[in-house]
Amino acid sequence: MGFKCGIVGLPNVGKSTLFNALTQTAAAQAANYPFCTIEPNVGDVAVPDERLEILTKIAGSKEIIPTRLTFVDIAGLVRGASKGEGLGNQFLANIRECDAIAHVVRCFEDSDITHVEGKIAPVDDIETIETELMLADLESLEKRVTALEKKAKGADKEAKETFDLVQRCLALLREGKPARLVEVKPEEQRLFSGLGLLSSKPVLYVCNVEEASADRGNAFSQAVAARAAEEGAVAVVVSAKIESEIAVLAPDEQKEYLEAVGLAEPGLNRVIRAGYGLLRLITYFTVGPKEARAWTIEQGTKAPQAAGVIHTDFEKGFIRAETIAYADYVACNGEAGAREAGKFRLEGKEYVVADGDVLHFRFAT
């Protein structure tokens, strides 16, 4: 399943530096001027999960394959992007293709790196970006609402439901609030997603701080955290400069470096996990002598659909899922011990897969 998290923000906040560190490549040019990133750069990153290594040791698997998340480095937005300022239309289209937004916010002072707005005010920066996304959504919906209203007056049930949803979105947007705050019923989720609203994307704020504040953050990042808490979002503190230096080191050297700067783990691990959680994703595992592998699914996914992530034939011919909870697999030292302890279960089509489940699917060909 291709889950994409778009990295956005004003120019010169550290987006490309963060992206380079995330993907451990130099694919994105990081330079001190606006629009140094013209085309979105895409990179897959492994989701850190110590459970996979533990399962690998227990099963004696020859290969370990983590689940992955895709990050898209999108060029810097500026005030007026919704009206085509800068490279606005192109950038907005790139955001629309993502499942979530990682909003990088500048939370550091540096006279050598210019700020497009001429001041360091991260909450103001957030509002600038959010306003552009909301204005783009407002324009998009207002163009569609008249034709949709005509259809809704007929016998088209879906048009009526969509029109009602659009009206609720417009009311919120006109109040200066993002579409993600609209109350959407489960049965409306498909229609809501189909609207393609930029401000409906879940948001993770990434506070890019100076090196000395990488462990605890600073006053700027605290202001962002307060803003995130108000809207039920998440904020993570990182130093893109530190992360870019760590990214090119060997694992042993990374550990020494982290210890030297007083960090327990790379800040990017927190960003990746937060992005994973933001998209309401969970992990299940398949484990055997050949490989131990993590698979990504959305929370609430039933067993047949979880099997379909591996191969569509698994879902079509699903019979049952041989299931062991992660904690039981570890406590019983593997599948054989779990069977003996009565922790091995056979689950059917209505089983909702839990995070950490170790699964083996039986299916008919």
C-alpha cells in the first residue's frame, strides 16, 4: 500500500535537508534560496520497529524486511500560492496526491539563512500555509457547488449527499477553519475523500530547531506544540542539521554521535513513527525461516483485506488467518511454543487485525 506524506513549508525552513536525511540521499537540492526544489522528490523510508528484529532472532529468519512510508519533498509554498504565486498551482497539485502533510516549521535563528517573510514566527508560518490550502479548497468547492446543487435537486442520491457534505465544508472554510475539522460520518468518508481537499489532510508539525535544542526544543517549538494541541495534531522536534550529519554515518558511528549530543535516537525515527501514526496505520508481521516481514495496513482492517496487501489472490481466496499476538509469540519463543501454550488462534473473515499480530494466511487458489 503506497502511503505518501508530503513535506511542505515556506522556503528555507529545512524541508529538503530533512528529506535528504530521511531518505539518506542527496536527491533533493538544499540551497539558501526559494524554489530550489522544482520537482517533488520522492523517497521511501523504513519504519523503525524493534519488534521485527526480535521476531527475526526468534524465528532465525535469513532476511528482515521492514514496512515503509513514502515521503515527498514538495517545493516551498509562499503567500499567494492559491492564486498561482511562486509555483503555487504545481505545488498544490503535488500536495493533493499525498495522504498526509508533514509541515516543516522553522524554529531556529540564523542570520545566514534568509526567511521569506523576514522574521522567525513559526505559528504565523503555519497560518500562512494553512490559509493558502484553505483558499485553494474554497475556490475548488465554489466552482463545483452550483452544478452539484442542480444534480442534488434531482433523484441522484449520491449528489444530494455530496452537496450536503460540500455545504458543511464551505461553511467551515469560510470561517477560516480547515476541512479536516468537518465531522464526517463513516458512510460519507468515500465521498469526502473524493473531494480532494488540501486542508482535509492530517498534519504533522516538524519543528526544525538549532542543534543545541534538538533534545528538548525551544520557545519557538513550544509555541508550535501548543498550536498542535489546540487542533488535535502532533508536533515533533528535530534538528535537520544534526539529522543530515547522522544520515551519512555508519550505524556504530551514529550511536556514538547520538550519545555525544545527548539524544537517545535520531529525531527522524520520531518523525517516521509520528507520520505512521498520523495516517492511522498499524503493522502486522509474517515470520518464517526465509524472512521476517512487516506489512502496513490501516487500523480496523479485517483479515481478508490485510491478506490482500501481500497479494490480491490471498484476499480473493481467503479461508482463515493463523494468528499469534506479538507478545505471545515472544513469550512462547515462537510459533511452536505458542501452539503448545494455546496462544495460536484461527481467525475468520470478520477478524480485525491487531497491531503486532503475527499472521499466516490460508487461502484457496
